[in-house]
Amino acid sequence: MGARINKTNMTRNKIFDTFLSIYAEKPVKNIRVSEIAKAAGINRSTFYEYFDDPFDLLDKLEDYLIDFVFSNTHIIRCKDPELDYTIEKITYDSSNNSGGRVQLIASKNDSHLYDKIADHLSSYLSKRYNLNVDDAVVSCQVKFLAGGIISYIRRWLVLFPDLDKNETTDELEHDLVQTVNESINSIVKTARNKK
């Protein structure tokens, strides 16, 4: 059973990596299943065991990356005693190339990563602080923060296109964590002050 799961994960990752190498060169709308299958060295039927089409593949890859980005976390205590909250630190583990995957997907305009980050942040604020994320102000701030995360990742690509990501990870993560920390702090304060 374990060997089969391992083979399944290896095949899925092979398809992901092949897709991403093609996706780096052209938009998803111009990518064909036959192109992915041939480059990955698999049959089209194998592709269809995992995905419906390239758009479904991109959607599932975004979900995988969101889960990866937000589940590989460290907990940081907020220093504001009035709020007393913990925040998730967004990290990139370059050992399995997820950082590169996140960067590539965030750099494309046909990605839904922004919406998924906003949904994740809304869920976090709703569950952790019982905030009404449908409130116009909270919703606007969440969307602004999600946009900031995407902009941050895109800026990383612009500033360091040829640099080994390991060389800049610590500094960049620190800046991102500080921005997210301050933004969530601001969202929570604003929401509480409205009550």
C-alpha cells in the first residue's frame, strides 16, 4: 500500500514539474495534455487518472501549494498584550522546489492563487478571532493583504531572477512575516474598534 502511494505521489509530482516547465514558457490556455504527457514520459490515460485537463492541473497545484505554504509554519507570538494572538509564518522549503513553484504560479496572471490566499486568510481570521469576514472593511483588508503576498512573491522574482533562493530566503521570509503579522494585527484591531 505504501509503495503504491509513493508511486502515485512520484507520478503526480512528475506531472506537476513537467507542467511547470511548460507553464514557465506559455500560458495554461496554450498547453495541451498530449504535450504534458509526452514531456513527462507518460500516457495520456495516466494524465487523466490525476487531472481532467491543464486547467484542473493548475487548480490542484495551487491547492497543493497553498496547503504547503500555510502548513509549513512556525508560530510567532504577537507582542501586543491586548490582542494576544499567534500568527502563521509563511515559509518556503527550497529542498522540494515548492518555493519555486509558488513563485512561478504567482507570477502568472491566469493563476487563482490570490483568491485562494484571501480565502485561507478569511478562514483563519474567522476561526481564530471570530471576525465577520463578510464585513466590507475586513474583506477589503484581507484582499489587500492577499494582494500584498502575491506582490511580494512577484517582486522576489524581479529582484532575484538568477539568485539561488536559499541565499535570500531568511531575509525575505522575515519581511513577509513582519508584513503579514502587522496586517493581521491591523485587521483585528480595526474589527474590534468597530464593535
